[in-house]
Amino acid sequence: MCQGLLGKKLGMTSLFSPEGDYVPVTVMEVGPCVVTQIKTEAIDGYNALQLGFGEKKRNRINKPLQGHLDKSKEGGSAFLREFSVENPEDYRIGQRVTLDVFQVGERVNVSGTTKGRGFAGVIKRHGFHGGKKTHGSHSHRIPGSIGCSAWPAKVIKGKKMPGQFGNRRKTAQNLKIVDINRDENLIMLKGAVPGAVAGLVEIKKTQIRE
């Protein structure tokens, strides 16, 4: 069975569980994905499926990729990603993989690109408290001292400083599938997932079970 799918984040809402609990959920459109390439351990050294998701105008795709997608008779996929699979011989190029691979109550990992917030200071980027606001203070939003005195006389790598904030790949782990709408290819996950609305997400199975 394929270990993951591609999808699109639609936003957040809430619902009530059968026990009456209020559950905040993220709604995502997952699949159907098209198998554009099958990789086997004998040829490629590992078993995986290359899946295509989304639509893209053919004139926006370069000629080599057009030829690659023509093998699956797929007009144009906006995104291509690989997912591991146990038995690649069970799939064929051009086959559509739906969210039937997931079940309610299952735990998954969701990866996406966080919102880009540009160049930010330490208060917004790292949550620093900031300096005193009283009269005479010259330290309000500055990072403060970053040096190490005479030794080692340098700034240690990884120091929290101003810089690019967001636009990074992040993974939310062990999110529970609360509900699945197979007719509209929708999955509801408990909690938040990285990325903006309409952003690409990768959903992968995890080994944790209820």
C-alpha cells in the first residue's frame, strides 16, 4: 500500500465528536493522485511511487517533463512527489490513487511550507520579550549582546538573531484523522498543519496507532 498522498490545505474549522467533544480540525483536499512513475528495488534501489497532483497548463511545462507525463497519459501535474510503497507491482502507470489508503482514527505526518514573513526581528521571529519600556532605556526590540567575550571571540553558530522568518519546510507529526469525506476527497485532521490556505501538503502514514 502507498504510504502517502499529496493534497491541498483548505483551511480550519471545528466539529463535534460522537462523544460531544469540541475538536478543531484542518480540512484538506487529498488526491486523487496519478502514478507517473514506478521505482523498484531491482532497478532504482528502492520501492516508491512518483505521484502527480493538481493541474497545470501544458504550455507551462517544459518538453522533457511533458514526455515524462505522457507515459501516464496525464495532461499536466502541478506537483510531483515520491512516496514509499511496499509492493510496487500492485500499481501501474496512470493509475489513480485515492484517499482510501487512509482510515478514520489513523495517525499521519503532514509536511508543508510555512508562510513566509520576510525579514523579522528577534521578538517576532523567536519570541524574545524585549527590553524595558521605561525612560532612559535604549534596549526595546534589539537582540542584545551576542558575543562571547575574549574566548572564543566569535558568535556561536545557531544564535537566535534577526533574519528570514518562515518559508521553511515543516512537519506536523502524529495528527489524528477525525473524519473523511471520500465523495469530495476531504480529510479532517485534529489540530493545525503548516502552510497557507491552498498550499501543497504531503500526508504520510506513521507507525503510531490508537
